[in-house]
Amino acid sequence: MYIDCVTNSGKPYLRVAESYSVRVDGVRKNRKRTIRNIGPLSRFDDGKPDFLKRLKQSFKDGAPLIESLSDLVEGAHERGDILVRFPKDDEAAAFTDPKNIGYFFLDALYDALGVYDILNKYKSASRLAYDLNGHAKLLVFGRALSPDSKSATWRGRDRYLFDVVTSDYEREIFRSLDVLDACADKIQLRMNTKIAGSIGRNTALCYYDVTNYWFEIDDSDEDERDENGDVAKEGFRKSGPSKAKTRNPIVQMGLFIDDNGIPVAYRLFPGNHIDQTTLRPAMKKTIGKMKFGRVVVVADGGLNSGKNIAHILSSGGGYIVSKSAKGSAKDVRKWILEEKGYMWNETGTFKVKSEIRTRTITDENGEKSKITEKIISFWSKKQRDRAWHENRKFIEYLDSVIAHPDKLKDKQPKIANFIKSVELDKETGEVLDPLTLLSLDTGKINEYKSLLGYYTIMTSEVEMSDREVIDKYHGLSRIEDSFRVIKSDLLGRPIRVRKESHINAHFLTCFIALTMIRLIQYKILVFEGKNTDASHGWEMGLPANRIKNALANFNADAIPGGYYRLSKVSDDLRKIMDSVGIDAGLRLPTESELRQMKYAIDKNTIM
């Protein structure tokens, strides 16, 4: 640490600063941070020559001319020798009551992402009397550190060292949910603007996927109908194809992330909407308003439809989407299985080929158009072995049926695709040859086995290399990981609210918390000089659950004498603090020093 003199409002201003270094894109760069603001130089100048020079030297020598700086010089506060005495008549002082300070990082991100600005503007315009931002912070911090119900989150508001919310009424947290729902689109837009203006948005590629969340209710929400009996507003929690294989009503969530794996936007849909139908409205309501320029949308086979591709192309964008090998057209399946054109790797565990094709698609208005795209077929031994293992019992059943046709009497549902069509008498409808009723199409079975391990990708990016297209497509795993984080680490389910506005607000807090975690992970990857694009996993930095645990377990406990005892800094927490240039070596700090640390985190965490 050293004395630094800067210009503030045109006047010399003193502060204590510290130098540190960070790694940016693999290059180490020097930075400095403020440890303590002292005040105007004129306030302390003793009138003798070279005061600033003498002040700097005195601080370096351990005897600063400004007495209030004594606690910062080397050797001051030998706090290991502090004798802590607990007054016998002070029962509270005799027990531990640790308060969380890991939220300092989340608080800094909350403000830097612009959420505070949006809600503060809404509060002023609506003349709300309660602490809107405080409640929103409570919901977001609680979701990231110790997810629970809204009421339990409210009751745990005193877990933080410094007050997060100034309110005496639990009902106000539910009123805040209605405001969060009303501001959800503006908050997502502002977060994108802030991220784009700090670390930058890599939106040349934008990943999209859909998942769903179930509710602990038995019946779907009823549709609202007008006087003519037509549906005026569709029910929100609806029965649909659940990813969790449950029959409970669900809602669908579509999520966009950028090429760095950082969330861009989300959109909710009633549970009975299939994946394919969500992409177009999600694009129109979110990234379509964010002025990204040309965006290449990466999605899995569930989003692959002519209507979606037509919409993407009409918006000036491109696409990289998968297609099931066994679900491809007959001529494509034949091309996939032809060995001609494949390029193998040296170990014989991977091969790939591609070709440019023209096909006709139909848009959402029923209009047809021809498009030119690249289709890529690749085979992986690893994927083939996995697919064989996952389908082993069914394959064994197919083989046994071929050898013993009588087993078809107890046919499995999947085998219907492999049964030959029967010949019927056109007049009577009777089976002409009973033996054909349960006969197998061995050609289809052989093709099914042969296609295991093959994958196809279709893309508008015909100039992009096959390998790059495949790598970019594999970046979808980061969306899958984001869904896992929301469901598991942030406990996005089960959902304990029932109003549609509250459900959306619940997922908005999950979205903000997820973005905060991703930004911390991004910061760690950059600090360590590692790749941040979506073809690389977050495990290269620090997994979300370990970030959550590190911040949740970073506590400060007040002890007599005005000091605080901190929880031991874990290796994971040290990695987080190092990535933003924060000293993890505080020992028995005062409240003032903890506030200085919070201030330093506010200045250095973003982004």
C-alpha cells in the first residue's frame, strides 16, 4: 500500500492505494485499487515544505504523519495479540452470530447490471413507499446463496452483515414480485446493455434451448374465455411433455445464451406449447429487440422446423441445428451410411463429411421458398458406444425376436416401427396372410443399428468448416448446464407461487442469479487465461455449486472491541477474490475495513 494523490473536482485529494496485477487475454496487466479515501490535501498539509513527499515516506516507514492511517501501516495492529473479553452480563456477546459477507460480490453485480436503476426508476414513477430494490436484492441473493420460499427468504433477511432491505412487512415482498414481472423485459434489456458495454457480448452465435418446470398441483389452469366462448387468455400451468417425466402441470422456459455462455434473455410459455413453437415468439420478444445485428442461432433437433428456419433467415440471421440421423429423409439416411466422402481422424474414432444441398421450406404464413444449406454427418465411437449401451436391452430384444418370432406377441412399444405392414383383403378387411401380421422388417432393424453413433447438423453457414460447426453446436451443453443450475443449485423448482406474474418474477430472479454466477465464472476464466467461448466447459474455472457454497459460507462474526472474526477463506473463495483483485488476507477487521472491502468489490467485480 502507498499514499496516492489524485485530482478530485480540480483539487489534490489523498487516498491509500494498492497495486495488483490481473491477466487479461493471457497478458498480465497492472492495476491499482483504492484501500481508503483520506480527504483533500489541504486539510492535512502542515505548511512545511514537501508535505506530500514526507507523508508518503512516513507511511512507508510505518509512522504516518496522519495518525488515522496507523492501522494500515506494516506492523500495526498485531491483532493476533488482541485479548477479547466477553462481559459476563452481555449474554449476546457470549454466542456466535455470523453474518454473511459473500453477498458483497452479488450486491456489486446487482448494481452493475443495471437492475437497481430500472427498479428505482419504476419506484419513483409509481411513488412506491416500500423498499423495492431491497426486496429484489433479498430475492436474488437468497436464490443464489440459500434458495427457499419467498416467506422463508424474508424471514432470513438478517443473515447479511449490512441491511439489504429496510422493511417491516412481509407482504411487500409479494408486491415486489408484481413489479419484477412488469419490469422483466426492461431488466433483461438493461442487463444486456451493461454486459455488452463492459466485457462485450459475443452474439455472432446465440444458443437457444427449452426446458420445463413442474408444479405441485394436479390440474392445469383453466383458459379464460370471452362472451363467445373463444379463448381470450390461455391458462399458464398446463399439462405437456415434461422433461422430468411427470404428469404435473408445467411451464416452458426458453433461454438464450451468448458464445461466452452468459445468459442473454429468457421467455416463459404455457406448458402445453411444444419446443418448436417457442423459438419464433422468443426471438421476437427478446433478442429481436436487442439490436445484435446478424445472429446465428444454435439449437437442437427439437427446434428444427421449416417455420423456425424461415423466420431466422427472414430476420437476417443464420442457423446451426441438429437433425436425428434415424429421423432424416430416406435419401439422407442412405447418404449418411455411405462411406464415400468421410474423413477419419488418426485413431479411427471419429469421421465427418458434408455436402451443400438445396431444399424447400414453408414459413409460418404457408409460403414456400428454396434454401441452400450445408448438411454435416459425423460419427463418433464414443457416441456409438454410449448409444449402444443405452439401447442394449432393446437391441437384444430385436435380435431375439428375429430368432424367435413368437416373442412379438409381447411386443414393446418401440418395435412398432420395425413391423412390416400387413396385407388386407380390400373387401373384407381380413388379413390375407396371418404370418405377415407379426413379421419384422429386418432391413429397418439393420439400418437402425448401423445409424447408432451418427449425428447430422444442418447450417446456413456454408463457409464455416465442418469441425467449427460441430464445435459450435456442442456449445449447447452450456445451456443444458444453465438449466441444471437453475433447477438444482438455485432450486428453481418446485415453484411455490401460483400467480402468472409471480411465476415470471420467480424465474426473473433465477435468471439474474444465474447471470451473476456466470459472470463470476467468466471472470475466473479470464483471470486464469483460459478460453471462455461456449465450446469449453465452465468446469475449467469453478462450477456453480462451488461458487454458491464459497459465497454462502463467507461470514463475519462480531467480537468485543469493534473487530470481526471471519470464516476461513476457502480455496474456491480465494480464487473468486483473486479474480477481481481483492485481498483475501483480512485478519480481525473492523466494520470500517469491511465496508472498505465491500467498496473495493463494488469497484473491481464488474465485469
